Amino acid sequence: MRHLMRHTALASLVGVSLISSALAAPGCIDGRRKIQEASALRYQARQEARLGNHDRVCDTLDEIGDRYNEAQDAFEDCGADIVSIDLRSELRSLRVAKRVNRCD
């Protein structure tokens, strides 16, 4: 059991290392920029939700999805497929947020 925990921790560190390397690659700058844009838009969506602007929340969530898709494509193009795979979970979370906010 202890061996399995060490192996899992090591695998996690390797995964983080691979993601960090991929994000640092010069060819992946566009992908990083798109993730930053999505992060800013997530903040904006939270603010719109607090203000009760339902239509704007849904529009912003759509924009976030666009940025994640663009980032995923950019990471695939620069050979950082592992980051691209990680973005799939972000896109799933976004679909849940859309359902919760009744955007679809």
C-alpha cells in the first residue's frame, strides 16, 4: 500500500512537471494566453451572477468555452497533448456551470 501511494505521488509530480514544461514551451504561448483569458472571463461571470445578470452570465460562459477550445487546439498544435487532455475536465465543469445557470 505504501509503495502504491509513493507511486501515485510520483506519477502526480511527473504529470505536474510535464504540464509545467508544456506550458513553458515557446510554441504554447497562445494556449497559455487563452487560459488566462478564460480565467478572467470566469471572474467576470461570477460578478455578473452576483449582480443577477442572467443573460450576461450565459454569454460569458459561452466565451469561456470558446477560449478553452482555442487553448486546447493551441496546446495540441504545439505538442502539449497532456494539457489539452486536462482542459477537457475544465470544459466538463463549464457544461455543469451552464446547466446550473440554466443557460442551455
